[in-house]
Amino acid sequence: MGVGMTLGSHLTPLARSHIESADVVFVAVSDGLVEQWVRQMHADVRSLQGFYADDKPRQATYREMVDTMLAEVRAGRKVCGVFYGHPGVFAQAPHEAIARAREEGYAARMEPGVSSEDCLYADLGIDPGRVGCQHFEATQFMLNRRIVDPSAWLILWQVGIAGDLSGGRFETDPARLALLVEVLARHYPETHEVAVYRAATLPFQEPRIERLPLAELPRIALGMSDTLAVPPCRALEPDPIVRERLAALNTQT
């Protein structure tokens, strides 16, 4: 189940129903207030946050989370896993748990929730259908030569751990961010204004929206929940041939 990003605001009635009707509920949320809120819905709520540890590969953490949830499934209990935002977005454990449960013959499903992406569109005033929007995980973006369209928005997720190859870091550093700037400078001027974004997780909070030149990115503090939004730096390039062909088709109808 996804509980959305903001405490108490994004939970769907269907997600709440699944939480309340489960035999056991596992939660993977980093905010203690959110966990306490979930505990008000069910008597048997167990945190998965304890599997995280400094310098411990996140892949190992995710395996342990999945094993813990599936152990209760195999015991014949109705299990509900609760995750921040959308449980299928930058959340490996839910996908793996569902796949393994189905392989073993158990019924399993994912209930979507309001994601950080949804909040980003609203808070930054972005309509992804206007000029297009491309999304990449920050480290993956650095490690691979992606085809970037500077006439569309570019969204880099998990920029707060950009350049981490160990899978065990919880923050990045200026050297890695400087390398990210170098990669982005292949497509954008270093003076181009970008925005660091973080969705609000509590009703009384404001989202983080910090605008700065691209070159200044290594000089600011970033966390795991931060996202980098890069607006277009050039206009859309019309394709006159396709336009003419479409216009001709239009005259035939």
C-alpha cells in the first residue's frame, strides 16, 4: 500500500481498508509520526526501518524486508506492507515481495499512492504534457550515456545519493555532485537555473524548492529525498516535414 507523501492527506479509502483488514501490517517509512499514524489503524504494526544500517548495501536491506513479509504470508496470514508515496516508485522491496508471493502461488497486489512525482508537478507548476518530461535516477544517469532532450524537463531522482556505487550511502558529497554537474553540462549551460525539490511529508511543512544555477549544486546540502528538476534550456524544434504531411492528411478528411 502507498500512503502518499503527506501525513493524513493522501491515503485512499481502499488503502486504509486493506491496512485495517490485514492480519499484520509492515511499515517502511522513515518518519516516526507517519509510523505512529499507521499504528492507529491496526493493532499489529511492525517497522521495517530497522533493517537499514550505515554502510550496509540497500540490496541486502530489501532482501531482508521481503523475507520478513513473506514469512508471515507463508504462515497463512493476510499481510499488508505500507510504504511512502507510491509503493512501486523507487521502492524495490514491494515489487520483489509481490513477484515472489505470486511465484509461490499467493495472491498479491499493489495499491498505488500519491508519489513525490505527483507532488513535484503540483508544487513546481509543471505540466509534463506541455513540452515533455524525462525521468532518470541520478546515479544511473551518471553511469550511462542517456539521450537527453534539453527542450523538455529533466527530473533526476535520488540526487542526494548521486554517484553512490556502494549501495550503502545515505548522502552524497561535493566531488560526486561536481561530476554530476559535468555530465549535465554536456546538455545545459552551467548558469542554467535548476531546482532542488523535496515534497512535504507533514501537513504543516512546506516543500523544499531551492532554485540555483547548475554550477552551484555541489555547494548545497542534499538528502535522500531530494530531487533535481532541470527546466528546458531551448525551445521545441519543429519538424516541418511531419507538419506538412499531417496538414495534408487534415485536408483529406
